Amino acid sequence: MSHENLQATVHPLWAVPLIESEMPDAQALNEALARRFLKMEAEGDVHRDAVRRDTQYGLFESNFHLHTRPEPEIRALCRFIDLTLRQFVAGISGMDAARASRLDLQYHTWFHVTRKGGYQGLHNHPNAAWSGIYCVDPGEPGEPGSNSGAVRFHDPRAGCDMYLDPTNSALQVPYRHGPWQLQHKPGKLLMFPSYLLHEIFPYTGERPRIVVAFNAWHAKQ
């Protein structure tokens, strides 16, 4: 009995979407955002979030109401984030564009300025559906192999790598397992499910590293 033509169906169960998008012509916008955020950092606690988090060291975290500010550069970034998220949700959910445009999305939005030695430990973003990070300025690259300022996302499937051998150690996307690590680039937006654990490695550069982060969810009806 020949088995040469056996067929099987593979179901890509439990895949985790991580979205990368680029802000078009981001340089001028990023320069304006950097000036704005460094000025706000210099003004101190009036813009700082009141909660001190034990996962953070060496960074300035603003309050979470950045999306309500009137400055044109901030409004432009928030529009880009909102449009990108709506288009993504529509595509991954089989939702038409008109319905996606009517979603009552709520936001928390804030910025980080990270100085030399700053980092953020392992965490996720409770009470939200989607989270994201936009890179204004990644700062200076670290020494090769230093992971300076890198963001690492952790596989949410506990125990998936408990036993590795040649049959499962080189699985390809969307079946791969283990952490996913990348470096920020100016104008790049990352979006991911808010449950996904992630961390930021210590930043070793001299120039400030500046990012904008957000949480988003649909208002309860």
C-alpha cells in the first residue's frame, strides 16, 4: 500500500498577530514630536504620569492623555494610529470598512523618553484589546550584540518549548515558538494584542530614545 499521496489539513491555530506599519514621510513629523516631548519632559511632573511602575527605570513616562492634546504633530500621529488600527481590525475580522470607521475606539496614549541605562521590564497592558508602539527616535545603536533598546515579545503559549528536537525546533511562522525581538526604527508603528508580554532592554546610547505607546479598546455599549 503506497502512502506517497497522503494529504492532511494544517490549521494555523492560536497565531498571534504583530503588525508593522510605516508612517509616510515621517522625518519632519518625528522632529516636531521630539521637540514637543523633550520640552514636556523638561517641564516635569505636570506631564508625568502619577503612577510609578516597578517595571520601569531611567525613563520619563507621560500621562495617558496624549491623544487629547491639540498640537498638530500629535494630532497627525494619533490619526495615523487610529486609521491603521481600524484598517487592521477590519482586515483580520472580515469587517467592512464602513463598520470599522464607526467603531467607538477608546484610547490611552503616552510617550516615553528613555535616557542612558533606562529600560522597561516584562509587562503587558491589561484592560485593553490592542496596544502599540510608535518610534519617534530610536536613539543611538548599541554595540553589536548589546540588544540596546531592543523590544522583545514573549511567546504566550506556556510550555510550548518544553521539549525541542529536530522535528520542532525550526518551525516557521505562524508555527514558530520562542521570543520575537526587534529594534525600533523612526516612523515604524508596531501593534499587538494587549495580553502579549514584552520588555525593553537597557538603552546604552547618549541621545534620548523617544517612543509613543497606546492602548485601545471598544467602548462598552
